[in-house]
Amino acid sequence: MASPVRIQSDGAVLQLPHSTGFTESSLALLKQEDSLEMVDHKLRLDSLDRGHPGLYLSCFDMLFTEDAAWLVRVSDSSTSTGIGPRLEPCQEPEQCPVIDSPGLGASPLSPTLEEQVEERSLEQVQSLVVGEVLKDIETACKLLNITPDPMEWNCGNVQKWLLWTEHLYRLPQVGKAFQDLDGKDLCSMSEEDFRQRSPQCSETLHAHLDIWKSAAWMKERCSGGETRMREGEELWSEADSSCSGQPIHLWQFLRELLLKPHSYGRCIRWLNKEKGIFKIEDSAHVARLWGLRKNRPAMNYDKLSRSIRQYYKKGIIRKPDVSQRLVYQFVHPV
DNA sequence: TATAAGGATCCAT
DNA sequence: ATGGATCCTTATA
């Protein structure tokens, strides 16, 4: 059985419990960007976990977005609840200590100090990584309209999550094998149980679920002792367009995709953000995502584009002055 | 062949 | 009433 991986050496920021921790397999999942050709950042963390020399923790775009403010809250709240190991309130990223700034004429750092500096830098790197993972789960929740905690999923939610994970890791469709399961069932399954239902994808699915479970566990832990939430930084986006009760509109959905270029830049991107001009690079992909979001498996670009064209009259979206294929423009750019 | 434009109809909220 | 989904015809590159 995979042991929980400490994403930190002694004095860990993030030593998660056995049942919900980032296991070796879930970390392995985070490393798969090589095969997925999605490398944006590769963070060498081998010294973090002396039990796993040479461990790379990589962030492919789905798991690496813009900032890590979430983490600051995570660490703050764990401090305040007194339950977990602590991380000093993070400084601005720009002010993070640089690891190799040797000498500068002064006497060399003592090993202890050096270790401390290294430790802190690594903590911040880890914080970034975990923060991005959490943010990306948040994004997926918005897009799929499901809660972040797998334990709360019904069978339909499980199927959505499976579809999503398949799409994310280019897996074959395995939804059928998990048809009758709700979130609780899924969470209680061992990797062996996964193997029985889906021999090819068990490892990835189990590991990915592990990440979600960890995230839910962390969220639970943070929200328990602390309710502070800075405006505009909702943890799980209860106030977001997709969760505010009203069903999401297509134009909002497109905007959400456009705001996550790390994750969706390959299928939709700004040509001119100021003017609100964007291009759908992969029409089938965007349509699939929209169908996923709206529970419309038969969605395709033909229908999606028809809906976009309805916006012409309403003054929400139009064709840019020089009309190009798959290029549209928000009439009121943000 | 894929995309674009827009009419018609149905459905859910 | 409104926003979409679906299906359709016609035009264009």
C-alpha cells in the first residue's frame, strides 16, 4: 500500500493523514506531464523528502494556474487551529528568499541557517504546488458543477468526474464500470477495487481521486477553525456564477475558460483581451466541455456556435470587424 | 468539409 | 418571457 508522501521534510507543512494524504501514486500522477506534453513548471523537490530521493513534483497546466493565495490561508488556519504543523505567514512571492545567494562577502551561512533558508524556500514552493492543485480542483468543480468533496457526490457526479478525469489524462472511457457508484462508494474503494473495475486506468483514477480527497480534507480542516475569507477569494466559489443558483450562461462559461489559459489555452484563447477578441482553437473540445458542464452529451460545435450567434442580437458577443473563422468578440470586454 | 448565419421548434426555468 | 438545445437550409472558403 502506498504510504502518504510528506511533501516536506521534518517540521512538515503538509503531513497529511494516511487516509487522505497525497500518496506516492497521486504524486506520480502529478508527474505525468511528460507524457501529456503539458510541462510548464518543473519543481525539483528531491531534497524535500529524504525518503524519496530524486522525487520530482511537477505541475502540468491543469494543476498549475495563477497564484497560491489559498495556501496562505491553509497555513494560517492550521496555525490558528493549533492542530497541524505550521508555516509562517508567507511573504510576497517576490520576497521569497533565494536559495543560492552565497556569501556576498559576508561569512558563509552556518549549515543550520542554510537549512532553514532552504526549508523555507521549499515550503513556499510546496505551498505553491498544493495551492495550484486546490485551485484547479476548484475550477473543475465550477465547470462540472459538482462539489469538491467526493464523499458528497451522487452517481451522476461520479460519472461527471470520471468523464473529466478521462479527458484530463486522455484515458479510455470507463464510466460504465463505475456506473452504480456514488461518491461514498468511490471513496471507500482501494486501488485493488479500482483495478477490478478498470485494469488500465485504476492507477490514475485512484491517484486522482486521492488528490481530490486530500483537497477536501484540507478544506474541511481549514474551514473548521476559521471563517475568514477575503472578498473575491472564495475558497470553493460558492459565490461564483456557476454556483449562485442561476445556471451558467454560455458566454460566462467561455469567459471562465478564457480566464484559465494554463488549463484551456489550447482550446480557447484571447487574441486581444482588451478588445475581448478570442479564438476557439479546438471547437470540438470546447463543445465537449460545454456539454459536460450542461449535462448535454450530444453538444457539438454546431449547436454551441448557434447559441453564440444568438448573442449577436443581444449584444453580448459579435464577430470582430475583420471576421475570421472561430474568432468572436465580447461586446463588453472586462 | 468545416464553418457561418439565421429560421423554426421544443423544453426547462 | 428567456436562454438554450436541436434540427434545418443556405452560403462561403
